[in-house]
Amino acid sequence: MFCRDRRNLLQCVAQGARADHVRAKDENAKLAAYYSYGLRNSESMHLIHRSRASSVTVDCGSPLDVASVSAAHRSMTAEQPTELTPVMSERKPKMGILSATSYVIGNIIGSGIFITPTSIVQHAGSVYLSLLVWGISALISLLGGISFVELGTAISDPGCDFAYVCYVKWFAIAFSFMWVSVLFTYPACAAVQALTFGQYLVQGIAPIWAIPPDYIMLTEKALAFVILVLITWMNWYALDRFATKFQIIVTFAKLLSMAIIIAAGLYLIIFKDRRENFSNGWEGSNWSPGALTMAFYGGLWSYAGWDILNYGTPEIKNPKRTLPLALIVGILSVAGVFVLINVSYFSVISVEEMKATNAVAALFSQKALGDFSYAIPFMIAILLMGSLNSNIFCSSRFMHAAARQGQLPPALSCLNAESQCPRAAILAQTVITIVFLFFDVESLINYTTFVLWFQKAVTMVALLYMRYRKTPVNKEVVRIPIIVSVIFLVFCMLLTVVPLYEEPVTTVIGFIFVFSGVLIYVAFVKYNKSQSLNSFKEAFNKKSTDLTCRVLSSHVDLKNDYKEASQSDTSEDSLE
């Protein structure tokens, strides 16, 4: 978000922004504000205001009443040109190359590698083409990571796509990103993880208890519901009581299960000559653009998370050097692991067998690990529980943060008095996720991947727009060749346009989710002047918040500056 004049700056403040301390060098110049909007924690930012009459240095620190900003606005003439230049925050960064790289690797490697291989083979049709999809997916992710290096060093604010779109003042689209993430992307991802947990658990208990085929899907969904309720209960209390301790166990299970699969697969290929599936590796390849795009959806789903460092750029030491190195090393390392795991799968699993299974790692363990095979499905089920735990944690905090900023009903900002956990947001995310449990895994992956890559396409357009308009950014920006961003944008567009022919329903539903957020922003935020609607919202918010506080033993956690901004917005016509 970048405000180039006083009017827009005041609008930023009125739209749920945070006004902070102003230190004036001249008594005639009094205007400045700091606003936060990121997906994660807010970050300080200094603004330098220059006008014909004077200059003002803005230092974020103590709160400033929005009324002061409004008074300053009235004291200045509209003719005076204003320039706002972002300066890097003085907050001490803590993350070096090693820790940044570990964040990239740890955030990418999750449940995807155990979920999507089947979908990729179903659309690619052959061993070698599916491996090629995994490699090109890594290349696309690498191009995206390099492009986001420029964004992360140009704009020091945390928040990734949301922050960058706000920077060019595309507020309706930024609101849509938040809307889609809270109501669609996070719950759909959680549903995929829960359903896959059910599939692996059914595979694990199959040797002990053979479930009738007609009841397998029902059993998987029932197990998904049970684990979702269990994870919700774990997050219902203070993190140090259950959730964080459980996450340590999950991390160990993730590393051990992948190491076992790779070691077993390479042993069979090198020492047992299990290479029959590679002898005709291109046989059955499906080169149609629609099928390949859907295959890439699976691959890119597994690589999702490479942009994690852009959520906390101010925390990184020397981002000009650390960001590119961490992203390149992290993505290439993950690519090597993913390709090796898939090569291991094909050492004992044929293409037709992989197309028919929902739990490829469980099938691999049954065919390659002998008696130890019984442990692998349960280890992967634990891993999926960890991924679901992380998802519920992130999604609930994101929803809570959006509610604190006034972007969602205030009832969703409520914190439990004892545990300080956002129980209202946790419960809301769980309820939405339960709805998505009635969908199948592949459809959910396609829906969410489409939305995620449409979001990346918009962010790339914002980057090219800033290049074209020569928008002022941080001096320490790492300028990458513009062709890299253009190529990445082309990939993003292909991933959002081509599926119209292969999966039109999936694509249309994705578009509806995205643009519904824009319509809601326009109707309820930007041009909301209906007194009756405002009265209804006030009554609804009051009753729902009171009920939530009583039922969940919670208290409201709205930001004070949001309250002030809301009051200022209703009283100052000049801010509209």
C-alpha cells in the first residue's frame, strides 16, 4: 500500500489503518500515518513527507488519534504536492541464510508429496512425463521465487501478495485475496489434508480390518471429520499445552518417512535392478494442454509455500543477499527430494497401479518394505495431522487478524480469556472446512491451485505496473531481468486460462470466489452509504459479538486504531 497524496493517505487510515506518532520539524506540517495490513504480524515503516512549505519525518511509535490526522488534512491545501518515500524499518532482523533456507524447505515439504503423485500420473499418463512435470513445477516455482525477491526487497512491508497489491492501491483486489483465503483457500486445503489422512489410515488398517468397498469413502470422510475435530480441540487451548508439542512429533515423522521411502527406492533400483517401469517411460504420455495443466496443478500444489520469506521480509538479515540464496537453494533442494521420492515410487509401482490408488506411499510401503510397511501409512497419517494442525493455526490467526482490522465481523476477533486463543476464528474455520469435506480431493486441489495462481498472476501484474510507473521503492531493491517476471506471469496466466477448456466448472467456480470478494468490497466497504444497511450491520455485530463472548468465554480484540478510523470515516466526509 503506497499513498502518494494526503487524500489517499487519509483514506488508508480510514480503511482500517493504523495511525502512529508524528514528529514534525515544522509546526505547519502535521500529517502522517502508518498503516498495517499484512497476512502475518504488522511491521513498522517510516514515511518522509515533503511539501513546498515544509518537511515532516514520521516515526512510528506511539498511537495518534485519527482526528489529529483529519485536522492536519484540513490545515493543508490540496494544491501542495506530496511525496511519500518508504524507508527501511529499524527493527533488527534475525534470520540469516541458513535459517531462511530451512524455512523455505520446511514450508514447502509437507503433505503434498504424499497426495498429488496420483493426480499427476492420471493426467500425464507416463513415468517420464510425470517426472518432467515435477521438474518443470520446480522451475516455475523458482521463477516465481526470483520474481518475489524483487518484490520483497522493493517493499519492506510483510504480507506477501496482499501487501504488494495494497502498495499499488488495488484495495478491492487485496480485500478479495483476504476474502478468498479465509472462506476458501485455507478451508479447502485443510479439507484435502483431512481427507487424505482418512485415506492413509484406511490403507493402514486394511491388513487388520478389511472395510467393505461400498463403505470405504464414507469411512475416509468420517475419519477426516474426527481428526478435524481433534485438531480443533488441540488448538482450543494454549499452544504450549498440546499443539506445539505435537508439531515436534510430526516433524520427526515427516523426515523419517521421506528418508525411508528414498532409501528403499534407491536400494531397489541400484541393487535389485527394479527398473522395469522405466524401460518404456514415455509410453502413454498425454501431451494435451488441458491435461498437462491439470498435472501441473498437482505439482505446483506440492511446491506451494516458496513465498514464505515474503511474509516477514523485515526479519531477514541482508535481504538483498539472503532472499535469493535461500529461495534458490531451498527450492532446488526440495525439487531433488520430490523427484527422488517419485523415482522411488516407480521402482515398484506401475503407472496403472498409481492411477488407481489414493495413498501412493502406503502402496509403496506394502510392495517394498515387507513387515515394516504397516508403519508407513500411520507415519504419513501423523504427518498429515501436523499439516492440518499448521493450517488450522494459520487460518484462524489470519481470520482473527482480518476481524481485528474491521475487514470481518468483530465476533471473529474474540479471544478466550484464559488461553488467549482465537476460539471464534478456530470454530469458524472448522465449520467451513467440514463443508468442504463433502468434495473430493482432486477437485479441491484444482479449485485452490487455480485461486493461488490467479493471485500470483495479479501480483506479477502489480510488479510490472510498478516498473512501468517507476513507483518509488526501497533503494536496496534487487532488480531482476524483467523477462523473468514476464515468463512467470505467462505461466500464471496459462494455469488460470487453459483449465477453462479442460475443467470449465472448476475454473468458473474459482473466478466466482475471487470476484465475489471484489463485489463485496465495492458494495460494503468502498461505497457503503446506506443508513439502513449500516444500522443492520451494527445490530448484527453487537448481537453476534455478545453471543460469542458468552458462549466461548471470550473478549473482543479489535484494534483501537480501527475503532478510531471507523469513527473518523463516519464523521469526515472529506475522507470518502
